[in-house]
Amino acid sequence: MPRYKETFEDFYGCTYSILHQPDDTYRMAARTVHGNLFHMKTYNTRRGAMIALGKLTEGTAHPTGKKEVI
């Protein structure tokens, strides 16, 4: 199964990436505008990662249009 990485950005300029890993888990990393990591966690499903993204960003995240196949 191909791995992919989706990127999102919120109202404040923070970036979020969701990486599909080989063991079918999803790792979400959140970075501030300056690039400092403030959240990283692995989720069992993509839906779980998207719910966490919504809670972290209070619903202001939008996809940046980047979906990379790794």
C-alpha cells in the first residue's frame, strides 16, 4: 500500500501533517508558524487523526492542496 502525507494549515498559520505509515496507522505532527513541534501522536485510523485535527484547530484547518505519495 502506498504511503502518503497530507498537509493542512489553520487560521494562525500553524501547519499540520498526517502521515500514513506502513502499519496502517496515522501520525499527526503539528508545528507552529516558526516550525516548532507542539504536538505529535499516532492514531489507529485516519478518522481519529482528523477528529484530533479538528479539536486542535477548533475547526479552522483547511487542506493546503499537498498530498504527497512517499
